[in-house]
Amino acid sequence: MYNDKLNTSIQNPHVSVDCVIFGFKEGDLKVLLIERKAASDNNSSPNKKDFLLPGDLVFDNEDLDTSARRILKELTSLENIYLEQFHAFGNPDRVRKPSDKPWLEAIRTEPYARVITIAYYSLVKLEDYKPTASSFANNADWFSLKDIPELAFDHNEIVNYALKVLKSRIQTHPVGFELLPKKFTLSQLQKLYETIMGENLDKRNFRRQFMKNGMLIPLMEKQKHVPHKRAQLFKFNKEKFEAV
Amino acid sequence: MYNDKLNTSIQNPHVSVDCVIFGFKEGDLKVLLIERKAASDNNSSPNKKDFLLPGDLVFDNEDLDTSARRILKELTSLENIYLEQFHAFGNPDRVRKPSDKPWLEAIRTEPYARVITIAYYSLVKLEDYKPTASSFANNADWFSLKDIPELAFDHNEIVNYALKVLKSRIQTHPVGFELLPKKFTLSQLQKLYETIMGENLDKRNFRRQFMKNGMLIPLMEKQKHVPHKRAQLFKFNKEKFEAV
């Protein structure tokens, strides 16, 4: 019988959570990153910025969702965000890049221990969430997806995976509408989809898809505060979307 | 600065993987379960069956996907199955049911340690996979979804979650076709969907949905080995499905 009392190839790893928070504003998809406080490492340049996703170890008596909310709040002050677990990352070498070593040595009792991380993502209206860094975060801010630097650990891979999940999700769930104002133009809606999908979409096809199912309600209003060609506003027919 | 050297609320949990293997045969959706060898527990009835999902602890130098494949093979002999990670379960009390205690005490160095599990699922043609139990499994067999007994740990919850994922997936991915013979009737296809969805579907609507996109190719053949009313056979247009 298999028995871990007889087996030395199992040590207990650390388990962490990491959060990929996507924010959308004016045609730009961003990700919330923190800058970690420099470890006492004389070799590293003092000007080197060191970015990563908000994440940390799970407490003993905490379930994973609670842990994700606690850690996001501790590091960035953001709370009341709907977080969805999307994938666990368990490459045995994921925390073994030389550039992560000084920081791990500074804060971990077992700096070389394996860390398996459970990743969460969320999608928010960027302007509703202004992060404030605390705990080991020196800084917390939104980064355009196209300007994301090399991150600590395997965090670039985690961001890319989250983006893949988001692209798939936006095609079958009404997630995208949470990112727009209540009243929006068709151009704004298309821009949102194009930004997340990372490609241009055919205008006529796109509009036909959305109009044919009655998912959009045309309003008797037009855009304000634009110099000319004020476009019609729409609102989202949530009941209809859920039924489809 | 947050520092786990100063924090006593973090112990390293165990990390395991668990596999929910769905098999389909003749209108019945089944799940692969193992029966674990009885622990040396004098209080338990010798006739009590003790079922659970194939799963075990992850080795130190193993990534999660490798671990899932190794463990499934060790316990059930099944291999070359495509496994997809779907969720991590981390309730701190998930391995603390009194009925699981004797077994944990028999095989674990730290029987009361928390175990966080990463769950995988798969969908196979049942007749292609005949399990053979080994390691701590006494027995390994297919159970109809409607006859699943009370399982160890939180494994009933894990099966239910996997089923939810499968229901959602079958509506957007061609997973279902992997479960049918190459040539099938429309009734077989509908029965597959009805079984996974757990509800009756309208025959005309169902057929229209599948026919309108050219996803099914009608063959010049009819069913064999049925006494009367031999139905037309179809095959799946994989290229078309992927394009849609």
C-alpha cells in the first residue's frame, strides 16, 4: 500500500494565491501590479523596479477565496471585488529565478521551498478602484497590458493565462458589460471587445450579433460632451443576455 | 513589512490532486471511483464500502499535470487520458470528517494536516478504459452518476463541481463528440446532451441547432443491428465545429 510514512519524496510545499485584476478605461485594458520593497541585496541596482501580481501565502485556517480577498486588500487596499479562481500553477521551479532569491531570503523561513499558487482573476471598472500600497508592496498601480514589464516568478505566464481565460469568457458570458458605463455607444462596446480579444472586429458583423438577440436596448438619448456626430446610446438587456 | 518569519499562522499544507473521470456508455454518464483499503479501524464495519476519487499527494519535483497522470495510473492503471485542471479545493476542514480519520492515521505522517487539492477532469469513452486497481485502491470501477454513494472527504462536492464545468463546456466546445462512436444517430447525440445536462431537450430545436451550422455530415448509411426503423447515421464535421 502506498504510504507517505515510507515516502521521502513528499515535502509540504507552500501554497499561495495570486490575483490578476484587469481594469478597463477608455479603450485600454490594464492589470494591477505591485512593486515589492527591495530586499537587502547589495548586488541589485537601487533603481531596479521589481513588479509582481498581488499575492501571498495562504493562512492555515483560511479557505482560498477568503485568502485571495485578504491578500488583495492587504497589498493594494482594494476590496469588494468579485474574484474568480481560474488555475493553479505548480511548476516546481516557479520561484527559483535568481532575481527572486534575495527577496525570498529576506522574508521566508524556507526561501527555497516550492510554492504552488492558486490564481484568481477579476475584471473591474478601473476608475472605481484606486489602489493604495501597503504591507510588502511599495507601490500599487495599473499597467497597460502592452507595457507590462518582466515580472517576478512566473507572473507573466499567469497574466497571459488569465487573458486567455478572459478572451474565452467574454464570448459566452456578459462579463464585458461590467466594464462599460450604464449607457454606452456601439463603438465603445466594440472597442471593449477588440481590446480584450486583441484584434479588430468587423463592424457590421459585430453589431448584427448584438442586435439580433435583443441584448441591447436602444435609448432615446445620444452621447453628450462630444463635438459632433453624437452617437446613439444603448443599455444592456441583462435578463435577455442571461436567457441566451 | 509582512514577513512569514514573524508569522505563526502559516504552516505548509499538503497538496494533492484528485481526478474526476467521466465515462459515457449507452446513455449513461458514469464516474470512475476507487475503493480504498480499509484502515486498521476496529470500529468500522467490515462490510462498509469506502469510495473516493482517484487522488493522492503531489511529489516534490513533479508539476501538477504530471502528478495527476501518475496518480491516476498508479491507482486505476488508466493512462493516456487527456486531463484538464478545473478547480482547487481548499476548505481547511475538507479532510476532517471523522469517517476519514482512521485511514489518514494509517497512512499519513501528519494525518491532521490540511490538504489543498487541485482537481482535474476528463471525459472518455467508457468502453476504451477498463480500470485495474492497485496501490491503496482495493477496487476501481465506473459508477453511474445517479448511484454515487457518499464519498470520502469533500469528493461529492468535487464531482458536482466537475459536472457543472462539464455542462458549461459541452455547450461551447465539441467535447461531447469524443464520447460517441464515429458514426452516430441524432437520437444518440441528443441522448448524450440530455444525460450531461440532466434535462430533456426539445427534439426539433436540438436538431435545428446542430444542422444549421453544418456541423454534422449526413452519411449514405443507416443504423445496423436494430430490428426496425433504422435511423440515418451522421458524422461530426470537426473543422466546421472548430471554425464556429
